[in-house]
Amino acid sequence: MNAPLSAVRLAFAVERAVVSEAAHEPALSHALTEVELEARRRGPLRPLLMEAKRQGLIPAAADLDLRLDTLLAVPYFQLLVRQSPPNPGLSTHLVDQALSG
């Protein structure tokens, strides 16, 4: 189900405001860091990258944290800096980049 565009814009505005406020509020910054770390540990991307590594799709010496950053950074950049929704077509390109050496 697609959310109405106004709800999506509101969600983006709230996230931008929270991230901006975290730059000045240590407790909020700490909380966001904890959420991000938990998402990395328990989120769906790490197991997928680990399986790709096991299958030899990613080099054994690959830095999975760097690849996770690559997959996650672009949508956040689009959201927080460009202030636009992430481009859904970009996902395939990001995954291809994460899997290529």
C-alpha cells in the first residue's frame, strides 16, 4: 500500500528534523547511534551480504560495514541533503555496486 505523498513528505521532514537536532543534543545523537547499530546487527542487509560473501559473490576480505554504508548512505543523502524521496530504481544499482569488488 502506498502512503499519500503528504504523509511521505511529513515523514521525511520529521526524520530531517530529528537528525538535525541530534547534532546539538548528545542524548538524541547517542539514541540514533544505538538504533543504527542495532539495525546493522539485526537488519536484513548484513545476512544477505554475509551469504553473498559465503557464496563467493563478494571477496572474502571485503569490508561488510563499508558495503552496508554504501547501500544505506545514498538513500539517506537523497532524503537529508537533497530533501527528496530516494529513487526506487537506484536500489538495483546500489546492490550491483555492493556485490562488485
